[in-house]
Amino acid sequence: MNLFLYNFMMFLLLPFIAIRVLFKSFKDKDYRSNFSNRFGIYKNQSNVNNAVWFHAVSLGEVIASKKIVKTISEEYDVILSVSTPTGLREARKIFSTDIEIVYAPLDFYFLVSNFYRTYKPISLILFETEIWPNMIIQAYKKKVPIILCNARMSDSSYKSYRKFKSFSKQILNKISFVFVQSNSHLERFKALGLNRNKIQNVGSVKFDIEIRDNKNHRTHLNHQIVLAASTHKKEDELIAEVFQELKNEISDLKLIIAPRHPERAQSIKTLLTKMNMDSRIHTSLTKDLSNNEIAIISATGLMQELYSLSTSAFIGGSLFKDYGGHNIIESAAQGCPFIVGPYMKNFEDILNKFLKKDACIQIKTKKDLVNAFKTLLNDDQLRDDMSYRAAEVCMKNKGSSSEQCNTILKIIRGDKVEISNSNN
């Protein structure tokens, strides 16, 4: 594959992508807002030029990159682009009007060119796995430094890129610098042909989160709560069945379901009603959150509070291979012992740090999940020990945000950058 063929394929796909976005807008109207952004049309309401372009695709990436974006915005104007409404809403909540927040253009040559003409960015920073050929090549041609921060390359992604190794190598080596989360990610980037001198292992910015001890807070609750966090389709029904089994032994147990996509709240409630289960949808944390047997959260930005309330949690996106898991560090930071399923490809190295310290439980089947919850709910000491070990893992892996910020600012200023081998 070459760039011409890639753009030709993108051109053919544009109508289908647009229809897909509009179809999604029936469930979330914010897919329609600023729809023209996706086609490279921007108002530049802040009249910014010569800004740093930071791209974080969705909710999790926006939250994780918060510290880096805020640090850079202290010295430079920042344009933050996202791809999803949940990412857009969270970015506006975090940054308000301090920075320009837009939808990213679809990665077609002319649409990306419009973005560059409008904002004239002086640097392009891509977060985690956002490797977009036109974004990168146009920045390279304009001699704009390109940084991939908090980068990860799962084994499945590596195999996909390897099918087009020549094209992947061409794109990757136009990137100025890549900060990877672990040695396994580093080795995969190297195997794709990225120059080793451009890669540094600095760990994950997701560890740079406040660690809280919520044990005393939970002792004031008169019932136990299990949280199903960031769930996807098919997981909700399975979680509900698990909850029904648990209720046979723990009658006052409550369940909170916080779906990855809050717009799914009503469909989850309909599902639970068919299962003869009492539930209520909540858009905020209120005193009556646990009055019902099951609370369904239809909002974003509440995960820290939900983890702090819960006796134990299951992290969704990990029961079926379609998704690859979600952030487990938030639960650890809130002192909430957590369980994950077998499919955690997006967090494999982070998960291994917790597994090695017996700081979480990984299950394979529905029966395993029932037994894991029973074990945690019936053993106060085990929950305390697991929470303590998880907090230790978080503390030992802090510092990635600061390290990346320092190097990013040097690169933007044009200073010499030397690779540290401390994490390699």
C-alpha cells in the first residue's frame, strides 16, 4: 500500500463513514454537532495560530492526557481534537474555554490539509494508538515535530500493521519521537521498522492519578455494592445474571452498572425489566443512588466516585474479545478491589503489573466471576490487602506524565533530546 492508494480508499469510504456518524447521532445527538469539523471545516473561534495540535480520540484518552495537555497549554496555545461525543464533552468539562476543542478531520488528504491551513499547528501530538498517515505525513512535510505519547501497540495491532510493513515503516519513521508504555510495546514498534533512537519507555500516564484511601468511607454504608464499570453489549446481561446469583447469598447487595457508552442506559434498563429486575437510571450521584436494587449510570466523569462507593468492581470490555479491556488504574487508585475478564489486550502490560502482585483477580468464565465476587464480598481482609497492593503498584509506576511533558516541550522548542534508559 502507498499513500495514493490509502487516500483513494479513504475517498471511497467517506460517504459510508459520514452515514455511520449520522446513524450514531440517533442515539447521541452530539455526533451531529460540529459535523463539518470531520470534513476539515473549522471556525477557529479562538483565532489561534501556531498552536500545538493534540489528538486524543475518546473519553479515556482525554482523561488520561489531561495533565500533559494542561502542562503544554501553560506555554503554548493548544488545539485538542477528539473523535467521539463522549471525548468532546469530557474535554469541555475539563478545559472549558481554555483551549480550542474540535472534532478531528477524517484522515483524507484534503480534509487534513484544511485543518493545517486553519490552525497552522507548530507540533502534532498523537495519544496512544492514533497513527493517522495523512496527519503525520502533512506534518512531516511542513517540518512540524510529531510526537506519539503514551503509545501502545497490542499484539493484534502489531499483526495488522505488519501486513503493510513497508507502508507502516514509512509512516512511523516520520514521527519525531515515541513514548511507549512498556518494553513489549517498544519491541513491536521496533519490529515494524521504527528507528530505536526515536523510542523511549516511560510507562503509562494513567498511573499519574491521586491515590485515595476510601476504606473508612465505605464502613458507613449499610450494604455492599458491586460495580460493573465500562460495560459493553452482552456484558450487561451476564453481569445481571451474576448479580442474581450473588443475591441468593447476600440479600442486601446492590449493583451499579456504568456502561462505557452512557446512551445505552435505557436499553440496559429495558433488558433488566425483561429479567424482572428493579433498576433506575441516574445522571448524577445522588443520595438515593443505591435505593434501587440496580442503579444504571447515564453520565460520564463519575467513575472515581463510583469506585470509591463500591465494595468491589468488575472492569468491562474484558469479557469478550471485541473490546480489549478498559482502564483498571482508576479502580486501584480508589481502593476498590477489581476483577477483569480474559480479554485485556489494550492493557496487557499494566494488568501484568497488578497480577504479579496479587493486586487483582482475572477470570475466564461467568462461574469464575460469581466465585470471584463471592470471595471478595465475604472477606474484608482480602479486600483490604488487595487494595493495598494495588495502591503500591500505582505508586511505584508514577511519573510518566512529567517525563513526557519535559521531553515534549524540549522537542517543540527544538532542544536536543537524549533518551533515558531507566525504564528500558
